[in-house]
Amino acid sequence: MIQYLLLFTSIACTSTFADAAIYITLVEHASRLELSPSAARDQFKISYPKAAKVQSTLASISALTSVLNLIFFNNTWVEIFAIALNAVTMVGIYLLTISVIMPTNKKLLSNETLTDVQVKGFLKFWDQKHNFRTLASTLSTLTLFVVYLSQNH
């Protein structure tokens, strides 16, 4: 029972992370890119800190529940692969964010004067890296969901 609860929690957190990332990619950031660079940066300063708290919490819980599942329960090879892949994906997303995306976030969040060209460049860079996060979390969700369905047949 606890094993399924851990797997369900991993799926719920990973899928919610992916859903939020898809929304940000397709709606929020796409709309932001249609604004003037100054307005886009202002909007980023408002929305990013809120989204970051949600996304980091979801990624952490997903990775933790995946690791706990692997440590404490016997799983088939397919389950081990999917659950480990999810843990690695969510930790990888965190590391990507900290090492690659965070310097851009800090520039956009700072009060430093940036030219319109710089702001557009940072937003485009952010978009490309966020798209990777979106794809990775979506694929991880699908992999976990397949494992969950295979356990309930």
C-alpha cells in the first residue's frame, strides 16, 4: 500500500510539475514574449518567484518519493527503470535550473539596467531552457503513468 502511495505521489508531483511547465511555456511565457521587453521583465519579476516555489516543491517531493520507493520496496526492472528515471529527471531539472537557468533569472529579477536587446535575449534563452524542462518532466510523467497502469492490472 505504501509503495503505491509513493508511486502515486511521484506521479502526481511530476505530472503537476509538467502541467505547470506546459502552461508556463504555452501561455504565460508566450504571452510575456509579446509584451515590450520592459513590461515582459516586470511581469517575470512578479510571476517567477511564485512559480519557482511551486515548481521546486513539486520536483523535490517527486524525486524524494521516487528514491524512497527504490530504497524500501522490491520493484520489477521496468519499475526500477521508470522510477529511477523520474528521480534522475527531477534532480536533473533542479540542477539545470540552478546551474544554467538561475544566472538568467537573477539578471531578469535584478534592478540592473538592461537594454531591450539584452532582455529579449535573456527571455529567449530562458524559453529554450524551460522548454527542455517541460519536455523532460512530461516524458517522465508518461513513463511513471505506464508503470502505474501496469501495476494495477
